[in-house]
Amino acid sequence: MNENRKRRPTLQDIAELVGVTKMTVSRYLRDPASVAEATRLRIAEAVESLGYIPNRAPDILSNATSRAIGILLPSLSNQVFAAVVQGIESVTRPAGYQTLLAHYGYSPEREEEQIASLLSYHVDGLILSDSQHTERTRKMIATAGIPVVETMDFPSDPIDMVVGMDHRAAARGMTNLLLARGRTRTVYLGARLDVRTRLRMEGYYDAMQAAGLEGRHLLTGNSSTFTLGGELLEQALERWPDLDGLFCTNDDLAVGAIMRAQARGIAVPQQIAIAGSNSLNIGRAISPRLASIVTPREAIGREAATLLLARLGGQPIDQPVRDLGFTLFEGESLG
């Protein structure tokens, strides 16, 4: 035991400072309105002056609910998931629920470890960012018996509830926009190789094949960055010097490709049209403004949290799978 560690103030410390029983302080912390106003003000002042930190562990262990929601995130750097969390917390915070975030780096095995950890804290529900899970993950969730919402895409075998969008259809739509602008030699650039990257590639090939054209793609398992987008542009040009368009699995790659093209004196969109996905803010700030698939990520977070809290409140869910759709921002990078 670390003897230098500062002792935290306890309920007894507050009670002695105020001159009330520990039971009164405990009752105040659970429901301030249950304590007389004068006492309530004195306890609040003592809590503030002592810097009291509530210990929720006994409550979590002794009660059926923790008032906490576990959120699984595949990436901490991707703005998409930051927006999803904002959407979730806009619903959970006013409802009095805490959120516990866990990162798993797109690894189903790491997701399994993180879910086991969250379940050990007796979270009341889970919001997942992927649709592919290990068998043990599914068993643990079934054993826990808590509501779950899978987000972003549509799993073939849902665990419980789902809120997402059709990434394949969105990619098909963006590829058709490129084709409508006369770009028949477009290359698809993919990174990370998660489920959504593969779904977008399938949508790209759907549209190319429907137009009687041969699709082309470059894929890497590396994380998506602006630098990687520039590198993939170079590789694509070396392999297919006649390419006239790029469709990137996300805006990081697309913006990086635009910047590298401009550095090389390649005009966008006159020589190469470039499109992305997720419609990040930087795509609207650069010139030309980037064409991109608009994913309703914050709305997905709000809807997922709303469904989860409704289930926790015992409300019937008549539509457990919800498609929030997408739109296409044409920008200025298609020509």
C-alpha cells in the first residue's frame, strides 16, 4: 500500500463537519431533495470544501443497475466516432447515465477483452461500433442479459438492436456521380480494411460493373491518414497512369490525395476527380471542396442511445433495426 497516497474524504468526514449522521449525508448524495434545505446547503458546502469524490463501487455491486453505458470505439483518432459519442451523450447525460468508453483498434479479440472489462463494471447496456464479434463476445453479452445496439452498418446476424446506414448503397451512389461526370477510369482507395471499407468497395464495383466498366482498387491495412492518401495516389498513378478519378474510403485519404496532386501540378478535378466518404469538416475547408458521402454519425449516436434507454425503461421497441440513410455532397472535386 502506498503510504504517500492522500486519503480521500469519506462520508463520515462530511457528517462530522456538518454535524449530521452519515446516513443523512448518504441520503443527500442519492437525492438532495430528500434532505431539509438548510441541511442540504451545509452538506453541499462541505462536499465542495473537502473535495469529496463519491465512491460508486458499493452501489454498482449491490444494485441491479449501474446507470452506466459502455461504448466500444474502434478508433480514438477518427472524427466519425467522436461525433457518434457526442450524439450518444446528448441523450445519456440528461437521463443521468454515465458513459464508459473502451477502445479496441478494429480488433475483434481486443473488443472481446474490452467488453469483458465493461461487463465487470455492471454496465446497463452496450453500444458497439462494429458488426463482427467473436463467439465469446456474443456469449458474454447473452449471459449478461443487457440491451445492446450495434451501430454504423447492418450486421447479417444482429445481437439485439441496430442503428446504421447502407455503406454499399452510398458508395454505389458516389461512384455513379463520378460516372455521370465522365470519369470511367476511377480507382478505389481503401485503408484499414474494416467492414465499412469493404462494403464501400463492393458498392464501387456494383456501379462500375453495371456501367460495363472494369473496376480498379488499391488496399492497405494501414491506418488512414492524409500522408497515406498522398502515397496511395502516387501508387495508383504509377500502376494506372490513365486514371481519371479516385474514390477514397474516407476523407483523410481523399484530402491527402488532393494535396499531393496539387503539389505535383495535377489539377483537381480537371485531370483527376476525387471523392471521399464521411464528409469531415476539412473536406469543406479545402479547395476544391471535397465531394463526399455524408454519414449521419451524430444522429446514429443519438438514435442508438435513445433505443437503449427506451429498452432499459421497459418500453417496447417496434423497429429494432433502423436505417438513418445518407446524402451525397457533390462539392467541387468531381468536375
